Amino acid sequence: MADGDIEVYYEGKPWHVRRQGENEPLSDHATKEAALKMGRLRAEAEGVEFYVRNRDGTIAEKDSHGNDPPEKPG
């Protein structure tokens, strides 16, 4: 499993996918939908959290892929 969660964000025209804490994007996409697809696939494959940011940088959505706490009985 890789270190760092995956996020989709908008900057300078295209949408990007990056690992949180890194400046360089893992990939660039012309549409938000394409970035979402790639980012979600990457987060699922690595078992990390997936964040989607609005154009203003606020978090619009968060999804967990493998880091959920175990179910507690009762």
C-alpha cells in the first residue's frame, strides 16, 4: 500500500489527480469526470482515502477504500 491519500483537484484549467502532500500531479484530465474515474481507481487499488475538491479547494466528497474500522458487534 502506498503512503498518502488520493485527491482530485482543479488548478490552472485541467483537473488533476495527486497524492496528498505532493505538489506534482499523478495525472491531468480535461474533465472532472475523467479525473474522478482515474482517482477513484487509484485509491481503490491502493486502499487509501479518496478526496474530491471543489474549484475553490474545499472538500466536496470523501470516500474510503480499505481504511474503514472493523465492524463492532452489538
